Amino acid sequence: MSFINNFIISSATSIFVTFISILTNIIVTRSLGPTGRGIYAVISNLIIFLVLIFGEGIKRSNTILVGNDNNQKKYLSFFTLKYSAALSIAFIILFFLNPFYSFLLPNVSDLILIFALAAAIFTVLWQALQALLLGLRKINDYNFLLILQVMTIFLVNVFGIWFFNFEVSEFILTLLLSAAITSIFGLSRLKLRKEQKKDDYSNQTKSIISITGKSTVASLSMFLTLRGDIFLINYFLNPFQAGLYSVAVLFSEIVQKVPNVIGPLVLSKTVNDSSTKPANDTVRLIRVIFIVNIVIVLTLFFVGGWIITSLFGDKFAEAFLPLKYLLPALFFIGPGGIVHAFFMGKAYPPIVIWINLIAGLANIGLNIVFIPSYGISAAALISSITYGIWAISLIIYLSIKYQIKLTQIFFIQHQDFKYLLEGVKKISLKKN
């Protein structure tokens, strides 16, 4: 299946997943209110944080290694299972450091923390298995795992709110349940058979460690840039302010779903192609996403306040102010994510790691200084500044590395529409 076909299929998946995620966030937020939403947002981001530290590396190495040699599927699958088991033991030990968590995560109960740690383990597992499916070019299975995960969360939450009046702990338990179910399905789609010969790929351990180290540093730095401020708001202010800010940030998370779904396709294409075509495809995607983001930013600027109160209720009206300061971040986050995914496939050039690290540290440092005095609006403005610096730096490096003019990156061309239409026609003809 061609890149454009995969792009369109994954785009459709992204739209569906985004829609269901929005509905889920609406019902959870309306049910919990600002304070409960703040705790839920902190825990959700804690899970993401743990998955980035302990899962991002194995996820990227799985895609790259199995993409280079499909025969490694069985070895990498069992390595992933063993890694998840070891991670479970490590998290049990970490839980006994509860005073450490209590200091950094005020207002979080032990039960919620246990659910969060377990959800992180299963999330690492299903995303690592999903990465294998991506490397094997099983795009339909790859996308279905995304759909299965969000649909499980949505259906359980709706049922729980309707019949059992779910609170924060139950919503976090739902994240655990969805991750466990998705892990089981992901493992079944790899179709591992006991009678298969066990090939010796133990020499790949060095490759896994190398890729894991670089991707973990880069992704952790991205997390500090994109999500680190929610912990600081909860720490310096309170869960109520964290809840308001999380609603504003929710719009950036929606925009971020585009590179999260399309980005892995760029990574998958880049791994096995040393030509300039992946770079050109990446630039084309950036141009299209810039146009889409302009429409999104202008819409939110004029009617964002009405959207927030209509979806989440009048209690969250104050979230519109930080949302306005976040609009530049929404413009840059998608294109930056696409370029970042491209350089993942190039095994993370050192300059990309440095860009991520500097942006992440700058974001955290500025937030520590300004959040206590200026609140969530300062956090939003700092995010926009650091997002912009991060994305523009990556784009400039891409243009220099592959001798692409910046005008080719920022301004859409009529060939882009033709490219997308041809892909739609191909898929339509195949279905007929």
C-alpha cells in the first residue's frame, strides 16, 4: 500500500479517534468539574510521562528493527513481553517510594496512583506491540489498536457515569482496562506460533539500547515542552487551576493527534528509504497541516470561549484566556511533530536531541519562575514561545539538511491538492 493511501487511511482513523476522544473528555470533564478534572489531567499526564520514559525507546526500536528485518518479529515480541514484566517489578518498587510521589503529586490518593502505574505498564506494552505492527506494514491493525483503545475508554466511561456515578479513581481504572484489552488484541494480531524456529537475534540488544537511549531523551524533552506545565500548576497552584488549564490544553492535544497518527507513517517510510522522497513527502504534509492549523487557530480565536462553555459548561469559562495564549502553540505543534517523526526514522541526529532538550528545559525553567506569580496564562504563553522555537528550529534544520527552501515548507502548492485527490481516487477504485 502506497504512502498516500496509508496517509488517507490513517487520517480517517485520526479524525475518528479525535472525535471519540473529544466526546470522552467532554463527559469526563462535565462529570468531575474543574477540581476533579485537574486531578484526572495530572494523573493522565503522569501515565504519559511514565510511558515516554519507559516505553518510547522500545516502541521506536521495535518499529525500526522489525522494519529492517521482518524475521525479528518473534524475538522482538518476546523481548517486549519480558521488558513489560521487568517494568512491572520496577513499578512495584517505585510505589514503595510513595512519599516521593506524595511530595510531587499533591491531592493524589494511593489507589489512584496504583491504577496509574498499572495503566502505564499496559500502555507501554500495547504501544510497543503496535510499533511492531507498524514496522511490519500492517497499517490496518496498527490503526485498529488506536480505535479499540479509545472506544473502550469511551464506552466504559459512558456506562460508568450513567449507572455508577464514576469518580476520578474509576476513570483512571478505565484507562488501565482499555490498555490491557488493547495489549491482548495487539499480541493476537502478531500471530506468533510456538512451532516457529527461534532465531538468535541477541546481538540486536546493542541496537535496541542505542535507539532507546536517544529516543527516550528526545521524547522526554518533548514531554517537558508539551505537558510538563500541568504538574507545575498543580504543585504551585491547585487542582482547580490545573483543571481549567487542562481544558485549554485539550485543544492542543486534539491538534497533536494529527502528527501522533501520521508521524509514525513518516517514520515507517523513512526507515527503509535513503532517497529524498521521504523528505519531500514530509514537506508536503507540513504545508497541508499549516493550512489546516490556520483555520483551527482563527476559529478558536473568535468562538473559542463559546466552544468551551458549550462543551464543558460555564464552570470552565475562565479557560478561554489561557487558550488564547496557546493559539500560537496550536499552529506549530502539528508541523513540528511531523518533522520530529521524520528524524526519528533517521535515528535521531544529535542536533534534534539538543533542540528537544533545550526547548524542554527552557519550558520547565520559565514555568517555575512565572507560574507562582502569573498563573495559568503565563504557562500558556510560555508554551507558545517554546513550541514555536522547537518547531521552527526543526523545520530550519530540515531545510538546511535537504536543501529545501523555507517557502516550499510554509506555502501550500496546487500539486498538494492533486496529490491528495489521486490518493482518494486510488482508494475509491480499490473499494469498488
